[in-house]
Amino acid sequence: MADERDDTQRTEDPTPKRLDEAIKRGDVVKSAEVNTWFMLAAGTLTLMVFAAPMSGSFATMFRGLLAHSYELPADGNALAALARKLATDALVTLGVPFILLSLAALAGSVIQHRIVFSADPLKPQLAKISPGAGLARLFSRQALANFAKGLAKLAVVGAVLGALLWPQRQRLAGFVGYDPATILPVTRALAMQMLGTVVAVLSVVAAADYLFQYRQWYERQKMSLREMKEEFRQTEGDPVVKGKIKQLRHSRMRKRMMAAVPKASVVITNPTHFAVALKYERGMNAPVCVAKGVDLIARKIREIAEQHDVPVVENPPLARALHATVEIDQEIAPEHYRAVAEIIGYIMGLRRAVGRA
């Protein structure tokens, strides 16, 4: 069992069946960076499209509360009804953005792999609570890669945002003395510019991380030669059993051929390497091959034909051509009609002459 689990023995590319089984048990390609990118892109789009309507709705709602604060009921039932109304208005305002963010979270997973429902990841495993296994995961190649990826992402995003904000440093410092109503549109435009830049940078990070995660997943699914042989045995059947079945079929077909030779009209031979037994009766469209073979089988066909007085005609070119073009229980090809007809006609003529004699 240790040999089967040894990753050093897994040198063969996984088969489609192996990949499909991994997906079914919940082992799929999953990049957290792709999900993050979809959520951030959806959040940026939501702010661009719905920020003004949402802020207007909330401003109108709270302005009304402040303007009529002296009229607000103080008893329990009325206050509860007011709270429900405020919650309903807030949900209506945030409903569409919330749906967009939910769809983005789902799209981040669907674009990486098909939807899978599997209970395997939920099964308890001792390796998940083992201190040794935990330390191994903590210092594994995957953990180190994630740590390096986080540092690189932080450095790149920080550098890009720094380069974006550095030319605005004097302007930002002057905002201290400005009226808040004047600052808000400028800060909103700058925030959207920053978010758009981060989305653009993270798109490259997400693509690179997905390729890395896919490669890691693909390497994890690689198979050993022993596993490939076992899968082949399960899907295609045991080669030994298949060989025996094939041998049994050939044996039955040979017996059926030999039983049909005494009923043949003629056997055309090579004379030693090929033999084709043909049967023709009045009303048939063309002669039919009832037996054929090479070497030992051809010799056996000739012996049976001689024992049952079936004419044996030596015609090497025709014998080879018939053996290559006609199968058992099939009519001969049209290009051989004339040559075979001459032979069968000659044999029938001899039989009629012998019968008159």
C-alpha cells in the first residue's frame, strides 16, 4: 500500500476517468484569487452603478427620520413597526447589489470547475487533527507558495496604489481645509480609480494563480503504472480473461466453419497456404463463403472437403483474393463473380457428365 501512495511512483499522466473521479469526490481546481477577483470586480461595478442611488435612498430615509424625529412613536409596538419598516427599506435598497455579489461569488467557483455535490470533504479524517500532519501542511510547498503569493500580491498592489496616489499627495493634503460636500465627489472618483486599478492588477494575479493551482491539482492526480493497469483492468476487463474469451470465440467459429465445409460447392486453394470454401445454390444472388483459413486451418478445410467429395480447385490468385476480401457468411465481391462462376459452372458440367455416364 505504501508503494501505491508513494508520489515518486506517480509518473504517468492521469486518465480522464481519474480526473472525473477526483472532481466527483470534491477534489477540484480552486483558486482563492479567482474568487477574490470576481467579488472585487462585482463590488467595484456595484459601487459604480448603485452607489449614487443607494446613498440617495439612505439620505432620504435618514433625513426623514431626523426631520420628523419629534413625531416618532415611543411605545413598544409602534417602535417595532418602525424598525421593521426601516429594515425593509434597507433590504430593498441593498437587494440588487447583494444579488450581484452573490452571483459573482458563485461565478468565481463555476468558472473554475463544474458544480459538484460531494460529502467526501466533510468526512472526519485523523490527518486533519494530527499535529504532525498539521505541521507538514504548514511548511508544505503549497503553504510556502501561498505565503510567497500573498507577499508578492501585497507588494504589487501596494506599489501600484502608491504610484497612483503619489502624484495626488499635494491635493490630498489640501483636503483638510475643504468642505466635506466638496471633498466627497473627488474622493469617490479617486476611490473608483483605485478600485479599478486593483481589479486590473488582481486579474493578472488571479490568472497566474489559477494556472498554478491547476498544475498542482494535475500533478496530484498523476498515476503509477500499477494504478493505470488496475484502472485498465476495471474498465476494459482482465486481459487474461479477454484473451480466453477471444480464444473461445475463435474455437467456436472454427468448429462452425468445419461443420459447413461438407455442404460447400467448391474449395478454392492456394494450394497449400490458403483455402476458401464457397457454397452456391440456385436462387442465390452470389456464392457465399462458408469457411476460410490459412496454413493449418486451410489444410483442415481441404481434408474435410476431400473426405466429403467436395471439389478442390487450385487457383492461387483467386484463393488469395477471396481470402482477403470476403468474410464468413458473406457473398463474394462482384469483381470475382466471373472467375468463380467459371469454376462452379465447370464443376456442375462435370457432375452432369458423370451422372449421364
